[in-house]
Amino acid sequence: MLDRIETVNGLTDIAGVRIELIKRGTGQPLLLLHPAIGVKSADRAIEELARSFTVIAPSHPGFGRSELPRAMTTVDDLAYFYLDVMDALDLRDVVLAGLSFGGWIAAEIAIKSTGRLSHVVLADAVGIKLGDREQRDIVDIFTTKQSEVDRLAFHDPTIAAVDHASISDEDAHVLFRNREATALFAWSPYMYDPKLASRLHRIRVPTLVLWGASDRIVSPDYGRAYSKLIAGAQFELIEDAGHYPHIERPELFTRKIVEFVSRARRGGK
């Protein structure tokens, strides 16, 4: 089915929704779910991952240039959409990898069904609530100045610098859509599903939880707690990286995934 994907004006109609879709590489399919900042942030990681996998990297509905159906308003909706995408493309033995907000979607997919999945990778994922109602687990990206968000999100904040004066109208539109869609899906409750934590035990495929050691948007301790809720999950830090290790350390990020998949296939730890 992957060979028969047809794209019109940069959009692919899958499961009844026209979305942007990047497909690179050969081999075992890897479905890459991007963070709130968009699929373009994963360009380098896609290039690296495509050396070992067939990478399928869509823009979530409402993000980038992907359309947003009226009835799609929750992360739960996105999870069911991606289950339909895997059915429509007849993807099997899939490595499901989610980044930050995309990690939340990946977790919601995996608690529903792992029938088409071989492995799950959650990188600096959000989606669960650990503290009480007065304690914030995740920095509020909507009320915090962008410069401060960048400082907290990156080991090297200069990587995040955007020259707004020179940005194209198209790129500005994408940035706006990404932020608007993030608010729609993750504003209330902020960046979590109250029921997800109690359902993570339903993930029954090998799972790797990766975390940037310098992540100050969502701390490594949050990541460790996340991994403990998934039976048999492995937790690994990526040094010299913050909330987006796929941006700051794409080669190491990819190597850890490749090694994890190979190790799990051999039955190792």
C-alpha cells in the first residue's frame, strides 16, 4: 500500500483526511509522530532513521498543511485516526515513535491496540499527570515567553532561534497553525489525559522511553515515572539534549532506536 500513496498538491488522502505525508527509506515501517512544533523539526531525524527504516512522517490533522476535520478535537481522536491510517496503509510490524506531543498520541494509540505494532518509542512524551492539581508537571508554553521556552527546551537554546523578520508567509502560517492546533488538542486539561496513566499497563510491546538529559520543559524524573507505568519499558537519557533530542542529537537519537529494535528482536534487554 505504501507504494501506491498518491499525493495531490502536497497532500495525501488517507482515512478520509487530506494530510501532509513524508515517506523516506526502506525496510521495516516506522511511523514518526512529530511534536507540537511540527514535522519540519524532524527533518534530520527522518534522514537518519530512513537509513534503517521506511519512515512515514505525517503532519497531524490541523498541523502544517494537513486539514482538520470538524469532529477531530482531542488527542483521543488523533489516536483513532492513526489507527485508521495504519489500517488504510496496511502497515504491519510498525515501530511507533512519538516525540513530545507526538509521544502522547503514540501512548494513546498503544493503549488501544498494539496489533500492528512491533515496538513503541516515546521521546520526552507528555500526556500524564503526576503531581497534584497545584503542581505543574509541564511548563506552560502558552503563558511563558518564547525566549524562556527555548531556554528551557534546548540544551543549546541558540538552535531554537527563529528570525521572524525573514520568515516566509507560508512558514509563518504553519507556525500559527501548529500553535493553534496544539491549543485545541492540549489546552484543557493542559498536556495530559486524566485516564492515560492508569491505562499505560495495556502497552504490551517492547517500549523505549528516551529523554533529553537537559529537558526542563518536562523533567527526566517525569520520564522515569512514565516508563515505570509501562511493563518492561526501558528508560534512557540522551546527554547534551533537551526536550527535542531528535533535533539536538539526531544521530544518537536514531542509534538508540535502531539498537533498541535490534536488541528487542533478539530478546535482549
